[in-house]
Amino acid sequence: MKMSSPARPESPLARVTAVVVNYNSGRWLERCVLALRGDDKAPPAVEVLDNNSDDGSLEELPDLPGVRIRRSPRNLGFGRGVNLAARAVETEYLLIINPDCLLVPDALLRLVEELDAHPDAGLVSGRIFDMSGNEQRGSRRRLPTRRRVLDEVLRFRGRNGIDLTHLPAPQTAEEVEAVSGACMLLRRQALLDVGGFDKHYPLHFEDLDLMARLHQAGWTIRLRSDVAVSHAGGVSSRSRPVRVLWKKHLGLWRYLNRHPELPWPWWNRTLWWLGIYAHAVAITPLTLWRGR
């Protein structure tokens, strides 16, 4: 009698679908997908939601098994794009990753292990480095408050700001307030619990808004310092720096209104609106000069 061979255990990466929202990312989209696949025989599935790119980035992406492309006739933005792609998959975990990020399978496995070891964790990420190997601002950070935003604008380097990359990196995995939105491994159930990303954010801060709502829903967020993610940064927005600048400020205003520190009287709210608007006006010329 011929004995059947035992079933091979399912690869942990089979429980992950990577969601990539692409908009004019050039060759970075291909690099991102190929890095995720590595030489693993059971790479994660990949959902690419393209926001009506016109730079040929989709054409550069080779036809690979397990990689599905969904094309939007218009630019839906990041949050809407993730929500649309996430509704099409049923895996336990979702990797939300920017197309200009590089994450290898071994690093992704460590993120999966972290969520497996902490059932109360809804999201985990690693440390984010630029292409020269320097840790990027926002790689380790806290949720914004009005006081923390002021500290960031005034460039105070104490412990009261949002960015924490000036502090020594933790030696072990730990629970944190927030991580970088460039690369996040999410428990799909946690994303469903909070209703996905807020589609009304114009650009930026939708990731921090999601993390704030995860905390409110009882989920924790974790950081694995031993996981390194390479991030070119700003690839999709370099051709429209002023538009991105203004949308970022609008995103901050929406975040502060959705997650206010109380009390926040009307006169102080008005000052904050004027301050955010004035800051955008003040740095627009510098943004134009840098974009030349």
C-alpha cells in the first residue's frame, strides 16, 4: 500500500496579502514586489491598486503568479485605495506597504511572528531607513497632540514631540503609540473593527488616524526594531510638491479635529486653523524652490 506523504505545513507568508497602492512610482513598484517575493517558494499574495498612473509603472511590473493588479479610472488616494484592495482579500494579515519600500520575506516573517505572539496587537512595523541607511523621521513616533505638533514645528528635540528617532532604538520588540505608515502589517480583523482607513483624509495623517482608532478600539501597536525596511520616500509626490504640502496641512487639521485634546475652545481652535494655514503659506516658496 502506497503511503501518502504528509501535508507540508502552510507557509506563514500564505497568511499575508501585501496591498500596494501605486501612483506613478516608476520602477519602484517592480522593486517593491520583487523584494517581497524574494526567492521564497511561498511568497505572500500581492494586490496592486493603481490610481490611474500614466508613467508606465504597471507595464514595468512582470506578470507574476500571485500578483493581481486592479486599475482605478481615477486617483482614489491612499486610504480609499487600501480599503478597496483590502475588501478583495480574506487572508488573516494585510501588509500595507508603499511602492517605494523594500521589505524582504525574512523580515516579513518576523512581523508575522510578532502578531502571532501578541493576539491583542492589531498592527506591527519595523524601523524605516532611507536608501543611504539612515533612519527616517517618523520611523519611530508618537500620536500627534497640539503640544507635540508645536514641539515638532519649533524643532524642540526633547521627549515631547512626535518623532522619536533622535532617541536610542529599543533593543527588543515593544508596544508603542505609533509607527511609520510606509510599511504596516495589520491584522485584518483589526482593520475591519475600526472601519478601515478614513477616506476623507486628503493626504497624510490617515495612517496616524488609523492607529489612534485602533488604540480606541482596544488594539495595541508594536514595533520590531530588528526589522529593517528601506524606503525611498516621496517617489509619487515629487512632481507635485506644493499640492502635497497643502494636503498634508489639511490632513493635520482633520486629525486634530477627529482626535482633539479637551478642552479645545472655539477661539483656540480658530487660532490653530489660522496657524496651520499660515505655516503652509510660509513654507510654500521654500517647497517650490526645493522642487526646481
